[in-house]
Amino acid sequence: MPVRISENKNKFTYMKTIENNPKGKTGKRIIAGILVLIILLIVAFLLFSPGLARNYLNKHGKELTGRRLSIEKININYFTSRVQLSNAKMFESNDQDIFVALDTLVVDLKPLRLFKKEIFVQQFKAVNLDARITQQDTLFNFDDLLAFYSSEDTLAAETESSPYSFDLNNLEIDRGRLSYTDQSIQNTITVKDITFLIPHLYWGGERDSKADIAFDLGTGGSFSSSFDYNIETGAYTGEASLTAVDLEIMLPYIQQQMHFNSIDGTLTADIRFSGSQEDLSEFLLSGDARIDSVSITDSDGKKVLGVAEAKAHLKEMKPLKYQAEIGKVTFDQPYMYLELADSLFNFEKLLVESTEDEITEDEEEATVYAFLIDSLQVNNGWIDFSDKRFREEFNYELSKIEVNTENLSLDTDWLTLNANMLLNKRGKLEARIGVNPYDPLSKIDLEYVLSDFQLPDINIYSKHYTGLPILFGDMYYVCKTTIDKRQLNSKNNLIIRDVELGRKNGGLYDIPLKLALFILKDINGDVKLDIPVTGDLSDPRTRIGRIVWTTLKQFTVKIVASPFKALGNLLGAQPDELEEITFGYDDTSLTGKQGRGIDLLLKLEKMKPDMQIDMQYLNDRKLERVDAAKEIVHQNYQQERQKTPNSNRKEYEAYLKEKSGMDSLLIQDYEQLLAPKEKVDSVVLARESMRIQLVKDYLTSENDSTSVRVLPYAADEVLNIGSRPRFLIKYLLREDTEPSGTGN
């Protein structure tokens, strides 16, 4: 203790000496002046360093950041470590165009945290941020920045130093703007008025990283997302939500394939994602998506596609492995306008033509996607069809369309669909189809039932092709069609009820459809048809429509040419009874068979009053002259010899030789030689007159107002050749014949 007291006394004595010494006072002033100067220099440096930093960054920004910078002002609060940049810009690689610009950037740091290998940001706020992203083919305008920050020097520096963690708080953008321009299609998508706040984001170190973000889109809708990252395993998970995003932003990309004019509607989606930095191919997506109130118009502004709501559940998708499994897909109230004009559908005209180079490139880049949909369902669909190829426009409506299918896959060679719908608000269609989607003509299994189909609905087609307007009628139709190895086999069963066609006027094809249907009508007015259709589709020039049309034409022509089976079924008679009524040369009265034949015609007349029945008399007079000559010579022989030729054959032959003075002729030659020609002709005419009169008398005796016509012998009728005496029955439509009273 004494020592310490001594030392203190010495110090006190020394200080006292200095105070009393003038030179000591001068030294004190010098030290104070130096300290003041140092403080002034520090203050001056602190005051002027923001300007120096601004000038340095503006001059050397490209070396430091990879792009030219322009900063108008930098403010630094040294007490709070708050840095503020005003009117800052980062330019494109051409040093002219703006890449990112903002009015104000505020960064509030905690520098001391750097000693803990942590970058701590208390606040990060950008006001009026304007970011512009452009893409040309596969190149983006920030690719050079990625290359700059991925350089070998940068990577080496990062490798040598231990990693920093990032603790970011209050990340905020106020009134931001983001634009994306696809220069290959000259389209720009702009998101305006981006305003969001991320309270906390941590990344790196030993802790898991989390991020949450949410903002409204300037074009309509909102976006939100959350993200979790495990620094040790490299695994990450997250969610992203889109709410009522305007689908119009997709229009320029769809217009690369279709000439659509506009797209209205919104997209809402909740997507979950996960993956690992260790294996990027395992990046996984799942979630649900929905579009609402969609309306798509063509180049003329007409709505051609739409849907009230469509939903899809994404079970699992691995984009980098080209794998996707979708659960249920539903379309509620979908709509389509389908127009046919100039032999092309409207969607064919809307297609954007691809160049040969684009087609080749697409083929080379095509990758098979393992794509599976568990189920697809269409509810209450609607199709408006318009055919404008004819003088009259044909419009047809398919409504209440229900379609469902399961297990859809891009690599399947068999697809099964079940569907039902209303046809023009009245008819009903129920169908099941199995088809090879990649080669439909190789394998098809189709079954459908059409009921209450209103035939007048297709009146325009009937008038155009057959010249026949359809006034009334409905149809029930069952079809079973198969195509196997391009061989078509179709069974078609139709029941047409109460069909009535108008008068024929023109028509592209001369098909006796009206008469065929009239013939086929049963007692209830129904037409029952069983029409098989077959064909070989191996020839690429073969068309199913042409096969069906040819089959229908052949069927109707066959019915009209040979209606006897159909009419026989109606009357319970044999077909030949309705085909003709035959006579023997020596018939002088009607036989029971002939009378029955006429009775059937009278019965048919009552059942089908609009049918004209004609009985055309046919006979080969040359053949009957032989019989008439025989009759005349026989009568002469009996008168002279009082004997019958048939009982005295040899004597009759001797008689013929004697009368003719000739030998070695056939008996019929002798008879024609001996019978006078005038008398032979007279016999033939008398017989014909008698036959015709017998028929007429029978008709009028049974029905005095019958319209069945008995037509006399026509010399120019080729059917006379080789014919025995007969009445050939012809069935016509009354409207196609000239008025002739009863015709008898």
C-alpha cells in the first residue's frame, strides 16, 4: 500500500508540473486538434461515402454484378444499419434496356451477425419494382447473370468458405410490376400492382428453411405459396394456390395452334409439390385444379367452345420422368359449336398450318408420356351443329350429353366410352363404343340405340339427296357394328313409324325411297328394316359413308323391284301370289287361284289406299298363234272325221300330211300351215279380250270403285317375249301416276 501511495503522488506531481508548464498546454491542444481532425475526417468519410459508393457502383457495376447499374442516390443510417437506394436500375446485357428498376429500395441489416456466418435482414422493401423477363426460344434475358454467378471463381470462393445462413424478415414489395415477353410469338404477359409481405424467411445453416408468399395478380386473381426446405437432407415440400386467375393470359400460346379470338374464364388450383436436390427427377406434383365460366370464340367472335366448370384431381405427376396419374376429370355443361361448310368443319379451318420444318422438329422431339386418367365424365353437355353446304342451312342440337369412361392412357390400344344424349330435344341416343384410338379402322366395337328420333329433323338432307321432304315420322334404330382388321360388319335394325313423305322434287340421287317405305309399311303403319352393311376398308379410297349410302340405295331399289315378299308378309300370302296372275291358253273362266290373286290385290288396295296397283297384260302372241292354229285344225279334223286328234294320233298325222300335201314336217308346222292366218289372229285377240274382261268383271264385282288398273297388251313391251298369258302386277305411288278414274 505505501508503494501505491508513492506512485499516486508522483503522478499527481507530474500532472501538476505540466499544468504549470506552458509547453504542456500546447501539447494538449495539439492532441485535441488531432482528435478533432480525425473525428471530422471520419464524419466527412461517413457523409461522403454513400456518394462515393454510388459513383463506384455506377462505374464498376458490371464488374461487380454482371450488369450495368444506375443509382441516383444512396442513404445510409449508420446507427441503425439502414441502407436506402433511390431510383435504381439494372440494365440488360446491351447496357441500354432496363432489366430491373425501382423507385426505392430499403434494406435494414444487422452487420454484427456476419461474424456468426449469418446474413440477417430486419427489413427489405422495394417500392414500384419493375422487373422485365424476356425469352427467345429457350434463352432468357437473365441467362448471362446465371453464368456470371456460376463462374469458377465464384464457385471456388463459395467452396473455400463455410456457407452463410439467411435470416430474412419483413420482405415486402409495394406496387410491383412483372412482365414476361415471349419474343418468338411477340406476346407479353404483365402482372401489375404486385403487393405482398413475407414476414419471415430462413435459409441455410443447420435449421430448416421456410418461406410464405401471397399476392394479387394485376390481371385478376391471386397467388399464394408456402415452402419448406431441409438443409441436411436437401428435401423440400411446398404448396401453391392460384385463385380465379384470368385464362386470357394463355391465349397467345393457344393461338400458335388455333385461330381463336378470345378466351374468357378463370383458373383456380391448389398444388402440392415435393422433391430433393439430390434427385431432381423425383420432383413430384399433386393437387386439384378447376376452370370456371370458360368461353372461347373463333376469329369471327362466335363462341365455339365453353364449359361452366371443369375439374381435375392430380394424384401424382413427375414432369421430369414424363409420368402423370390423374384421378377424376369432370366437365360440367361443356359446349361446342360445330359447323360444316365447304366440306370442312370449322375447327379444321381454325387450325394453324405447320411448316414441314415444324412438323419434323415436333416428330423428333416427341416423347412418350406415361399418362393415365382414372375416370373422365361429361355432364349435361351441349353441341350445336350447323351444316351450311346446302341451299337451306341445317341446324341440329345435341343436348344433355353424358359421357363416361375409365382408365384412359396414352399407350392403350383400346378405349371404351359410354354415352347418352338428347337429339333435338326429343330423340334419345344411348351408345357404347370400343375403339383403338390410334387406328380406329383396325378395331371398333359399336353398339347404340336410337329412339324417338324425329325424321322431319333431317328433312333438309332428305330433300337434297332424294328430293323427298319428310312430313312426319319417327324412328327406333338399333345398330351393332364391328370393324376387325379393316373389315366392316354392321347389323342395322330399324323401325320407322308413321312416316309420310312429300312429293318428289329434284334430288341429287334418283332413289325410290318413298315407294320402298310405302311398300314396307305394315298394317300398323310401321316400317321394319333389317339392313346388313359390309365392306373392306383396306383400300384408303373406301369411305364408310359411301358404303352405307350404296347399301341403302341397293336396298331400296331391290324392295321396289321385288316388293312381293314384303307385301306377302303383310297379307299372309306367298310372294308369287302378288307377283303375277297366270292364264292357260284355253282358260275361259277364272280359276280359284286366279280369283285369290285378285282378292289379295283388292285387300291390299284397302290397306294401302295411296298405292296404285296395275295389272299389265303380257303375252307372246307368236307362241299363242301356235296354240290357236292347233285349236283351229283340231276343230276342222273333228268336224270332218268325227274323231279327236288326241285319241287318234296316227290318223291325225296322216290327215295333216294329206291336207298339206307335204311330208316330214313337225305336227305344229302342219297346223300353222293349214290354219288361216287371219283366223289365227282372230282367235288370239278374242282370247286376250276375254282374259282382260274376266279380270275386270271380277274386280268390279268385288269393288265397283276399285282403282286397280288392268292394262291391255302393249306390243312394244319386251316382257312379252317368251311369256305365257299373264297379268304382271306393278305397285306404284298413286301420286306418280296420271289420274285415270278406275282404270278399267
